[in-house]
Amino acid sequence: MAGGGFTIDAPSNGFDGKLTLSVVITCIVAASGGLIFGYDVGISGGVTTMVPFLQKFFPDILRNAAATEVNMYCLYDSQLLTLFTSSLYLAGLVSILLAGKVTAMIGRRNTIMLGGAIFFAGASVNGGSENISMLIVGRILLGFGVGFTNQATPLYLSEIAPPKWRGAFSTGFQFFGGIGVVAALCINYVTAKHAWGWRLSLGLAVVPAAVMMIGAFFITDTPSSLVERGKIDQARQALHKIRGSSIDVEPELEELIKFTEIAKSVKQEPFSTIFKRQYRPQLIMAFAIPLFQQFTGINIVAFYSPNLFQSVGLGHNGALLSALILGLINLASVLVSTAFVDRFGRRFLFILGGILMLICLIAVSALLALVTGVHGTKNISKENAILVLVLLCFYAAGFGFSWGPLTWLIPSEIFPLKIRSTGQSIAVGVQFIALSVLSQTFLTMLCHFKFGAFLFYAFWVAVMTLFIIFFLPETKGIALESMYVIWGKHWFWRRFVEGEVEKNNLP
């Protein structure tokens, strides 16, 4: 097991199960929960470059664009415009405060359905918006839907998949998120030509929400969640369905019941339990990895890539097409992660992706500084604009096979059952805090930092890559119930979990 560059072994509980068709279909359906998150990420940036949308809600931006002297970095600097993006994540943060308990009470599957229904309502309001207030209310509803879904779906995938393939199946959430991004960018490219196009782009978010809700209706909840809620017979049926009818599921069911009884015997709230010393490693990972993911800058680039590419001279259609290319590159790179995450492990992909992103961010910053000047007032040639696009494509690829899918995977697999839902809530909550702050401030930061904005993210990519090298142990192939072993054998974290290791008679 990797820890600070070393390799150690950890036991598995032996309940690997078979890779059944039922597991594959169930995980695909559950992973479709990523569609709504990806669709929103892809649709927002394109809509905010549509002239009819800006005329109706943000006319000041059009007046700025018509000015004789325009700083390319400041064209879209509007706090009201960034509120359109960030309000969703502020609402998502609020929903996360409830999502942990909701997921424990009604189950992973039902929480996914609930999130889809709320997102459906938000998309309907956005598509029919007549003023800023309706627009923001719709975004808030979307945020609640995304919050519930992002909390429940990674947990579902982590608990339902056999340990040997857990990494591959868990990347499905990010893959469907990528599909959502690409679909949204395609829709934006078509609808941008019409006065009512922005309404169609925002309103069509009801489609991925409906797909997710309908699909979730036909799948079973996870055995862990069913046992946690006392539904033992349903848990047995679920295990037979996903592990194969010929597999004796009683030993695995008995172990799930044992861990659930241990968790319930601790008369403490999950939020107080998770802050105990022996869970310090997992808690820090739940904070650090989602926070670091946002400091890669990827979602900011995704939100505002149409604005960015239009600013550097690719034109409106060229900007939307460039954003679509970025989305396709990211989607393809997620498949790379799916193929190799359970073969080479989480650490290798994290580190390789970090190095690639770091090189690309430094190169983009240097190129923009060279061709646009220190103040960003020089015109950039089409050739150099295309070179910026190429560098950002490599950057998106580095993210797509590393920090994209693995940020959802790691928090969902490292916590014990009794605090797993709470741990996932913290991880998603941290992500939403960072998303709301960065999305609200990026365009202003781009205006003031200019090309230095990309150096800002490059610094953080360097920091987070070093963090992974020294502090993240390898988790591939380890059963969820045996995951505590890796912390006891890590050079740094073992000082926090020594008592837990001794209690479980671990070597």
C-alpha cells in the first residue's frame, strides 16, 4: 500500500463478488446522477455569452464590449453575472447540511431521486425566467438538487461496486458529468443563433434530471444503506442481485450487520464522531482533496471558457466550439482513468495529472503575458489563441484522468460506515464553498491578475501534487470495511490511529 512513496499490503474481506450484468447496469444508472452537475457546468458559460441573454439580464456587459478601448481580461467582469453562476453552489452548500441525514434516513437511491426532482423544478423556473429574481431562484433550486445528488451518488457507487472494480465504476459519476458538459455545449452552439436560445438551453436541464429520476426508480438501494435502515431482507435480495444468484451472500450480509450494529452502539452524533483523533486522516482528506480540486481551476475554466475564448479573439461561435472541444477532451480522458485507476492506483494518476496541469498552466500564463502584454491591451492573433486552446486541452486531459474522477472516489471509500454519509457531506460541502467563492471572484481576478490568474492556479497544483505524494496512501482493491488499515501503516497518519489498529489486532 503506497504511503509517502512506500508500498504496504492491506487485507480485503474477501467479498469481491462477480462482475455481474446487474452491477454494471445499476452503476451506470446511478452514475447518471453526474449528468445534472455536468449539464449545469457546461450550459452556464455558454448562456452568459449569448447576446439576447445579456440584453435581458446584463446589458452593462454589452455596453462594456462596445467601448473603444477594452482590456481583454475585464470584458465580462460583473459581480451580478458571477452571482448567476455562484448562487447554485451557495444553495448546494446549504443542502449539504441536510443531505447527510437525509441520505442516512431515506437511503442513497431515494436521495438521488429527490435531488433530480428539485433540479427538474429549478430548470423549469430558469427556462421561464423573466427577471433576475426568477433566474436566481431557479439557480437556487438547481443547487439544492445538485447538492443532494452529489452527496448520494458517489456513496452509492462506492458501496455497490465490488472492491476490485470500485475505482472504475466510481469514475462513472465524472464520466456522466463529462457527457452532461458536452451535451450542454452542443446545445449552446445550436441555440446561440436564436433569440430564445438561452431559454431552451436552460430549460433543457429537465431532460438529464428526468433521465436520472426514472433510472433511479428501477434500481435497488445499496446493501449497506438497507442494513443501516434495518431492512435486512431487502439487503439480502440486493446482494443476490448485484453479486450473482449463485453467490452465498450470507457472510457478507452478516459482516454488514456487524459493522452497522457497532456503528449504532456508539451513542454519538456522526458530526462529533468524525472529529475524533482516529478519524483525523479521513477528515483531512475530505477537506483537502475537494478543496484542492477547485484550486486546479478546472471548473472556472469550464464555466467561463466561452467568455475566455471570446476575449482572446476566437469570436462567439469559435468560443463555443472551443469550449466544446475542451469538454470532449475532458470526457475522453475520464475513460483513461476508468481503464487504469484499478490497475495503476489512485496516487499514480493524481501525480501524473498534477504534473501535466502544472506545465500547461505555466505555459498558458507565459503565452498570454508574451502576446497580450502586461496589461492585456494588445490584440492576440488567431494562431496564438488556438495555441491557448491546445494548452488548455492538455490541461483538461490531465484533470480528466486524475483530479476529476478521483476527487469523488476518495472521500466515498475511505470512511467507515457509521460516518460515511457525514464524511461525503463534508467533502461535497467543501467543494461547494470553494466553487461558490472561486466562481464569484474569477472574472474579477482575471481582470486584475490578468495572465497571473493562471499562475495562481499553477501554484496550487504544485502544492496539491506534493500533498498527494506525501500524505495520500493507496486505496485500490481494498474492501471498504478494511480501509482503516491503510492509515495505521502510513508513515504520518499512523500516529493518529494507533489505538484503532491495536483494537482490531492489526499487524
